[in-house]
Amino acid sequence: MDNLTHTAIGLFLARAGARKWTPRATAILLVASNAPDIDVLAGVAGPLAYLHYHRGLTHALVAMPVLALLSVVVVRLAGRKPLYWPGALAAGMLGVAVHLLLDWTNVYGVRLLLPFSGRWLRLDTTAVVDLWIWAIAAAALAGPFLARLVGSEIASGGAKPRHHGRGAARFALIAVMALDCGRLILHTRAVAMLEARVYQGDSPTRVAALPNVFNPLRWRGLVETPAFYAIAEIDVTGDFDPTRALIFYKPDADPALDDAARTPVFQEFLRFNQYPLWRVTPAPTLDGGKLVELFDLRFGTPEAPGFQAAALVDPQLRVVHSTFHFGTLRPR
């Protein structure tokens, strides 16, 4: 998830009651709820380094106690005030755990089992940036603010103002949990619809249902068969017509593809890529050469790619240039 969501959830956990665990518990939860994303600093070294490290070891279960402790230490040193260490460590663990849980729900995935396994785990129920969770957070933040305005008016008339925020925070946490549970049910329905169809005479070998940013009832269906991928929009409340799916054929065997796949750029991307689609075309800038491209269909299509690796292979099957990029890319 995005860091705005992680920060809001950390704040709601504090307001819902966790701030009583220790002095400065709110600060600890805010830091711990974002601590696993310290790996984004790898992006300074370029997009491939970002891909390698993001949601890696700092998002693994074994790192939870370390990140929780570091969050507490940061707040202790910055605040220069004593803490109740058992409660502080519990708040730190809670913040990190909820971060990992939220990241597990979305399409990017998370490597929870590092260093023992590099397997990507994901539920595909939320987008990386989820507008519905943002709306819930905005409502929960605006509610206490408006209540304080009303309370200040009452207080000016002699009545004692009441504390606000706990109820809204609990509402937000319950609403987000209910939203994710509901999406999990809808996701199961979408996957079943995809698996029950035949695509150009072929049965699917595996399928994925990816969330729509705006409409929880609509999903982006991604189907793999031995010969091609099919991408289709699904409404779980209606009928699904597989003949309207976009078809992307897998390329025939090609030595240029094999050479590109052995480069460090492609090896790194393949460790992340869950639905790889290859494309081999004549190179536009190299006579007799070939352009090899690799896409992750979870994040776009060849016409509008999200994550993409590309390599130029000369007629002697030597890779003269390879690169990785977020979005449209053409190697020079």
C-alpha cells in the first residue's frame, strides 16, 4: 500500500486504544507503520535496484522484531522522554505487522518468507493505491475535526467539551477490515468465473483477478493458457463473455529471447514477474537485430506497459543493451 494509507492506519490504531500502551505510542505506531518501506531508498540506485530490494527483507516476518525495536529507539531518541518498553515494543510490532498485512492484500505482493524463500505472496484484493481506503480514512479524520468544532461552540456556552477520535478510528479500522473481507469474497467469485470458461478452445492453466480502482464489483481478469494470455473485464454481478477478451500470444522459441533471458536485467525482472509476456520484434535501430521485450501483465499490456524490460540483440545473438523501466521503454 501507499504510505498515506500506512500512516492513516497507524494513527487509527493509536486512537483506537493503543496509545495507552506507553508514552509516545502514537509516534511509535506512525514510524513502525512505515518502517518496512525504508527499502525504497534503493530507488536512488535506479529502477532495477528498487525492484530487487523493495518488499524484500524489510517486509519479511523475520524482520518484524528488528523494525519494531528500531522504531521505538528512533522515537525514544527523538523525544528524549522515557517509555514503557513492553508497551512500546508491542506498539512497534503492531505497526509493522499491519503494514505487512496491508501489503499482502494488494497486487504487487510481498516476500514474507525471506530469507528462507523468495516466493511472492499476494491476495490481489486491493490496488497499491486504494481510493476506497483513502475515502474511509478521510471520513474518519474529518469526523473528529468537525466534532471538535461543534464541541468548542458548546464549550463556549459553559458545557465541558468531550474527547473525540476513538470512535472514528475504530469505525475506520472496522470499515477497512470489512472492505477487504468483502473484496476477498468478490475476488473468489471473479476467479471462479474466469476458471469456468474456455478461451479460443483452450482451458486456462491459471488465472488472476485484479481489483478495479473505482468499482469493487469489477475486476481485471488475467488468464494464461499454453499458447496465449487473455485479458478481460469482469463484473461479478453480471455475465462474463470470454470471447471479448484481449488475446496476447506467446512468441515462438527464439535464440534472441534465450540470450536476453540470461542477462542480469531480465533475471532480476523474472524473479518479480508473475505473469510474464515476451515479445520479439525486429530492432528499429539495429540492422538485422531483434528487440526482446518482457512485460508483467499485472501492470499493463504491451501497448500500455507498467513494468518492462527490453534488450537489443544483434545478428550474432549478442545482447548489446538491456534495461528495465517502469512504463513505456525503448532501448537505444
